[in-house]
Amino acid sequence: MSTSDAGLTQFVSEESRRKAAEVAADAAQKPARKKSPPKLAVIDQNGCTGCEICIVFCPVDCIEIVPGAEQPQMQQVVEVDLDRCIGCSLCAKHCPWDTIEMIAHDKAIAEAPSVTLRSVCGQKTAHDAPADPAA
């Protein structure tokens, strides 16, 4: 299993895993940003409907479609590749469901896993995040 396939265990069906691997491979070919922005876009996948409106407005093509766990076209969501996001906030402004929040860079890196259900960008997910010790 390659490193790009290692994080795809959250996809139940072989078809979903294959689609997720394709998206991950395409994302890996996209250029990195030149410098870290003050804020990053973080999508709460718990509220994301997968409508893809944010993708249309992203000027650097850093938002990826995450296929559904069991069926690629069912219950799909989107994910911001935090390594490529430039913090422009266009996705957050145009999200009809208000599930995209602009968060300070370091805080976004720390908090994104808690609202990420599935990833094709190799980022940590809620499944990978440690339990809250205060709970």
C-alpha cells in the first residue's frame, strides 16, 4: 500500500477506495502554495452536503471531492487541502451551508482533524484525532 493509499481505510467499498485513491493522486500533482497564509479554510464535514459550490470559487484548486465511504457518489463531502489553501476565504463566503470556517493557520492545522470525517489529501481525520482529555 503506498503512502497515498495508507489513509484511505475509512472508505468501505473497493469502488470508493479506488475513487479516493484517484482523487489523492490527482491532488498530489497540484502545485504547493508559496507561503503560509494567516488563515486557512476548514470544512466541517459533519454539515457538508457535497454540493461542490466551494470548488467553483477556489482560485488555487485546493478543494477536493471526498467520495462516500460505501458508494462514491453517495454522501460525498469536500475537503480543503490545507497545504495548498491560500486563505482567500472565497469558499467560506459562498458556502450555502456555512460549514466552512476561516481559522488562524496554526489553530486550523490543530482543529481540522476533529471535523474531518474522510480525507483524500492525507490529512488526519476525527478517527485519527486523540480523544478530548477534558471530556
